[in-house]
Amino acid sequence: IWAKNSSDQVHLLNQFICKYDIINLKTIDEAIKFVSRIKINELSNPYEIDIINAIENGWANSNESAILLMSILTSISKQAFGFCGYSYGKPRIFVLLNENDCDCLIDPITGIKYNLKDPLTPFTKIGFVFDCDNIWFNLQKNDTPWQIDIDFLKENEWKSFKTNNSINVIKELKFVKDESYQIELSNEIKFKVVRLVEDFRKTTPTRWNRFLSQTLENIIAASNDSYSKFQVELKSDKVFSKVLESHTWIGFMKQFNFSNTDEIIEYISLLDIYDSFAKFDIHHDFIVSVFTFTYTQNISSIWIILGALKPNK
């Protein structure tokens, strides 16, 4: 039942993507990054798969994320398969993809790629493989990914179960980019964090350095939601480099998969950064920078930088 439902969901989503052209992604890496930004609902039943509902809510279980990644890769003419089995004792679907003549497994939650033959892959057992048209059950003695033969034409190793997909119901979904939503969400989080810091330091007022906060937001924007590119942009930024010549920077950066602002604020309120803020005096500025990469109105990537500048003596 799980196998049939998974295959049907890929078939349904492929129709949806083709009909409405909802996701403007061109490469494998763009597709992986997009899916890994979806908030994972750890409490949901991994055997219950409703990918359209997951897109509407911006939440998904791990297996729904895998199906979404498969469908997007298929829409950009990449042959992808659902690799179903277990990872750390839990039922999981990884995505099997041949890239540069190398078979790799993609974890849709983290976006990490593993060589299929790597014995250190977190995927430990393989039960069946599927795409939008067929399901193949593993008949081989070995069920570890690095030991199996993935030639599905070998009938003594794989049992083919041709599916009969007849799903034609496609829902209209609100699945568009909205720059005004992106700005509103960033500002909402930013001012909540600022109030959080100001409330914490009522007895020792401090100043929010808006100029440097905006400078960091510009650097985040130039990173295109890539942490490695952000590091490069940060090191090469002349304004921030000049500040660091006379100040010590203490702080942190966190990237969230968006669920709701209250959850983000609660997380920040529990951070050890407040131990550092408590030691600062009135002359120390604090920085709060927030930038939102909005893939759709339901799926966003939130970047937050919170820190303080201590003048060098």
C-alpha cells in the first residue's frame, strides 16, 4: 500500500508541476536546496503521504519531501527513483539519481548526497524502488544499498509491479513568489528580535546599529541562500571589514526553515548569546539582521544574524 501510494503521489505531482509550471528550478542543486528548506513535521506518520497537502501547508514528513524532490527532478528531465527502506531504524525514502555517471542517494531533508556504494551512508536497508510508473521490490539476499545490484531488468533480483495510475484530480494551489510577503515576514521577525534584546537589557540600554544591520542583510541577499557564498561575500565586504578593524564581533547566525515567527523567537530567547550581552556596557552596539528567501508563500528560508560590537581598547 505504501509503495502504491508513493508512486501515485509522484504521478499526481508530476501532472501538477507540468500543468501549472509552479516551480522555476533549472538544476539538480536548485531542486535539492528548495526541498531541503521545507519544514519537516517529525510527528507525522511517515506512511501517510499527501504531497499536495504538504505543499499547501509548507510542512511535510520526510517521505513527502522525497516525493516532491523526485517530481521536481523529473520535471527538469532527470530520471529519479524513490529508494525506500530504513535509515537509523525509521522508514525513509531517499532519492536515487545518476549524476555524472555516478549513482547517488540524496537525503531530501538535509540535501546531502551520498555515493550509493559508500558503506557509511545512513540508509541501511532497501525494500523497494519506485518512480511514477512502476515499483520494483528487492528480491536480493542483501538489502544494504552498497551491496545490491540496481539493474531493475533482472527479474531474479527485482520484482516489477506495474502500477495503473489513474489519478487526474489536480487542485488549484496558491503557490507563488511574493516580494511584499518576503519583506513583511523579515520585518516582523526583525522587530520581535530587537524588542527581545531591548527588554533583556532594560537596565543597561544599548543601541541597535541599523546601518551595519542593513549592511549584513545586503550581504545575505547577495549570497542567494548559500552559506558558503555568504562567507565569501562577508570577507570581501569593505564596510564590515572596516568595522572589524576597531571592534570585536560577538554573535551568531542561524538559518531556519520557516514554520512560524513565534517558534523562531522562542529559539532565539534560549540562546547562550545572552550571557555575552549581559556583560556588555552602554557603549556596545547590537546588530539584528533578518533576510527571507521566499521560494513560495508556503516555503521560506529565514536568515537571522544577532550579535554585538565591542570596541577594541
